[in-house]
Amino acid sequence: MTPSIHTEVQTSRDEGTNFERLLDSFEAASLLRIHPKTLQRMARNGEIAGIQIGRLWRFRASVLNSWLTDKSRAKTS
């Protein structure tokens, strides 16, 4: 019998391999308080790190936070 997806995910967690949940363009843009299309354009232009899966963009909250921190530091320098 093949294990279910839930079991596979649980096994992965037990081995210490956790994946950060990916945010879609709307969720990520909401965090940054910008329009989703603006965020997608920034990702396409390499201004912010994003992962394109087919036509959809996904973002890690930790990467967005790091990007904001770097932008804040650059602005105050």
C-alpha cells in the first residue's frame, strides 16, 4: 500500500525538511501593500525574488521580509 500524501509530508517533517509556505501574488502584495501586478513586474525584472510556476508567481514571506529590511537599510544609509 502506498503512503498517503499526508504521511509523506509528515515523514518529511520528521526528517527535518520543512518547507516554508509559498504566498501567491495577492497574499505577498497585501503584505507589502502594493498591487499584485506591481509585485509580479518587480519579480520579472529581478528586483525581488519570486518563483514562477507556469504563469503564476509565488513568494516566500521570509524573502519579502529580507528584501524590506535591505531596502530600509539602503534608504537610511
